[in-house]
Amino acid sequence: MTKYTYIILFLTLFYLSGCATTGDLKALRSELNQRTDEKIASIYAELNEIKKNTAAMDSMRKGQANTVADLSDLRENLQQLRGQVETLKKDATLSSKKDEQLLDNIILRINFIENFLEIGNKNSSDASDKTGKSNGVSASAKDSAIKQDKEKAYSAAYQTFQEGFYSKARTEFQNFLAAYPDNEYSDNAQFWIGECYFFEKKYESAILEYEKVTKNYPNGNKVPYALLKQGLSFLKLGDKISAKLLLQEVIKNYPNTSQARIARSNLQEIK
């Protein structure tokens, strides 16, 4: 029974007993008004707190939106830089092996940064599991350990690739796919296998591995990269017809991208 109920009951008893005085009634009315005012003040305080929390959440959402926009701009800038470096590599004035190795190293660093951004993006998008609950709440310790092992294996393989040990990196990526098939990094791992062959100048093998990216992961974000690198690989082999078809496919299906710009640049040089 609430305090208000006690007051009303007490007031009723006074009326029934005929003993209530004017002073008693005034005292009861005053206490009731005071408690009502206190309750209203408490409600207003709770409303103000809710407004503050809502404002804080809105500010946080805006901050997250700005961060996503910044990351998108950074990815686009990296893709443009990659296109410029690829074009520069085809410049006839770069005849020395040292110049070519320098540009290869720049591309490797771009790959590393892009890969890092992709990991961050995928982790953030996987913040909840299939039931909609936070992984930190619902995932078992075993699942968490598997996820950590998977990310560690992928990062280690990519680090090996970034250091230029292509044969070893290729094996590590292949082992990664064997141990963790059909995961969120599968298309990336398959693409880097193709890249390992490409940087080893084993263009026939690279073409086959890039083909697996487009066939096995058609909805992945590495498809335009794989098509472009397939075209460049055919170009390295002197097969201009196949190269031209693939580069045209990139331009048609992925317009206004850095891959399309690189494809156009290479198409202009095909005679």
C-alpha cells in the first residue's frame, strides 16, 4: 500500500469518525500537496536524464557516421594511389630493377593498409551473432577462441605476404582456407594467393587463383580486384585479346572505381 493510500485512508477515517478538525484537514492537504510536488519533481528529473542520454546517443551516432565516412575516403584515396603506382610501373622510363622493386614495395604497403581497414570493417559488422545478441554476451569461450585463432592465422599469413615471402605466404593462406573454409576472410585469402603468384611472376598460376575469387566468392569485395589482376596477368603473358576482354569487363561492371581507372589506362596501351 502506497503512502498516498495511507493518507487517503486516514482522511476517510477522520470523516467517518467525525473527529477530524479543520487543522487536521489542512495538515493532511498540505502533506498530500507536498508529496505530489515531490513526485512531479522526481518525474521531471527522470525526463531530463532521459533527454541527456538521448542527446549523448545522438552525438555518438554522428561520431560513428563521421568515422565511417572518413574510412571510406581513406579507402578511396588508397585505391587511387594504387592506380597511380600501377600506371607508373608501366612507364617506359622505369627500366631499372631497383625502380620496379621500389614500386612493388609501395603496392605492398597499400595492400597492408587496405587489408587492415577491411579487418576493422568486418569486425565491426560482426558485432552481433545470428541471434542478434552481442558476441560478448552469448558466444561461448570456445567460439571466441576459434575466432581469435582464425584472425591470428589470417593476420600472420598477410604479414608474411607483406614482408615479401610469397611462397611461404601462399602456403599459409592455403592452410588458412583449409582450416577455416567459408569464413569472412575467405575471399581475401584466396585473392592474396593469386597475388603471391603474381609477384612471383607466375602469371598462369595467378590467373587460375584469381578465377577462384570470382567463381567461389562472386559477392565478395575482391571480385573487381581479381578481374583486373587477371587482365594484367594476361597482359604480362602477351595475351592482349584476353587481357582486353577482362579489362573491359571491369570498366563495364565496376565503373567509377580505381580498378576501372587502371583498366582504362591499360586498355589505352593495348594495340
